[in-house]
Amino acid sequence: MDARRRNPYELTDETPVYVISVAAQLSGLHPQTLRQYDRLGLVSPDRTAGRGRRYSARDIELLRQVQQLSQDEGINLAGIKRIIELENQVAALQARVAELSAAVEGAAAAIRQREAQVHASYRRDLVPYQEVQQTGALVVWRPGTRRGGE
């Protein structure tokens, strides 16, 4: 959830509002099937203080996905559970990659800004540039010889 304050009466896809009979009707499944999916950990609805199940719109969508994988694709419930776990893991990893990419981009921008500050701080008056004239003169150096006869 956001760090910002949310309206407590605002409905989102994660808001648990549907009782089991309504969730069963919306998903096209029997309430006993929803209870079994809950026991197996396929779809875990929120609970009220009295332990009643409350399903969200996201839960209903997940129930439909489980039904589709089971009936149309012939995947058993253990396989479906693994698929859901892997999909959740992929979503979490994608969110982490996006978070790290934003952090790297922010760090790169900070480095570029600092580099520009360093370049702007160079004192260009310290070393005047003079072009060196190439001549044909030859200078010979002899070690151990001193000028002035010393």
C-alpha cells in the first residue's frame, strides 16, 4: 500500500467485500470449492472478526484463473498452486528490478551532476596554455660535468 493516507471507504481490487456465497456466484464455483481452495492455500480470502471469509475482486479473478487452469488446461491443484506462487514471485522480482533500476538511474544522475560540478570548479587561470615551438636545436647533457670549472 501507499505511504500516503488512503480514504478508509475507498474500494480497491484488494478490498475484501464479498461473502463466500457472492464470491462463489461471481466466480462460477460452488462455495465448498472455495473453502477447499482456501484450505489448500490457492486463494486466501481475508477473515472477519467472526472468522467469515471476505473475498476481494482480485480474489475473484484468481478463483476464475484457478478454474480455467484446472478445467481448460487440465492442471492439478498442486500444479496450479505452484504456478500462482511462481507468478507472485515473478511479480515481486519485477517490482524489485524496477525499484533497483530507479535507484541506479538516480545514482547515475547524481554522479553526472557531481561530475559537472567538479568540471565547473576547475581553475583555468592556473596553467596558461602556450604552444611549444619545435626547433632543430640539440642539447647535450653530460653527467658529472660542472660549469665554471668546479
